Amino acid sequence: MTLRESHVCPSCSAHVMMWRHFAVRRLLDPFVDRELPRHRMRQVAAHVAECWRCDGRAQTLRLVKQVAHRLGGPSPESLTAARLHRFAREISVPSAT
């Protein structure tokens, strides 16, 4: 049995929505890259169509990826990987003290 919003009391609906944001947030990068299975793409697309926060994040991801592609540099597999690489470079540089 799945949890449906119609079966959630009003005081709990905010918790359900917050959980959905966390679940969808993890999937936005592969969603934008069209790497999710078809059924998951439909689920995320339905949520993004209703949620301005997740829609905004998805649009931002698309724009960042488009700009990175236009610049012709290496395209990271995900923004998370790019952040990890940048962090690794930052901590590998000796401090100037």
C-alpha cells in the first residue's frame, strides 16, 4: 500500500511534501540528464510541474549544464562530482601561511 496525499491528515501533509522535496532533490541531476528510468522520469516530472522550488532547481541545473557545454570545457558527470573535484583541488593547495 502506498502513501497518498489524500490519505494524509492536514497536519502531516507538510511532512509528506518535505520528504518529497528531499527525495526529488536527489533525483534532479539525473532527471535533467535524462538518466532515470522512464517511470521515475514521469514521477519527477510530475512533481517538478507542481513544485516551484524543484522546478527552479531543475532549471538552474539545466542552465549551468548548458553554459558548461557552450564553454567547451570538460563536462562533469554531475554537479556533485564537480564540487568534489573543486574541493579536492582546494585542499591540495598548500596554504600561504
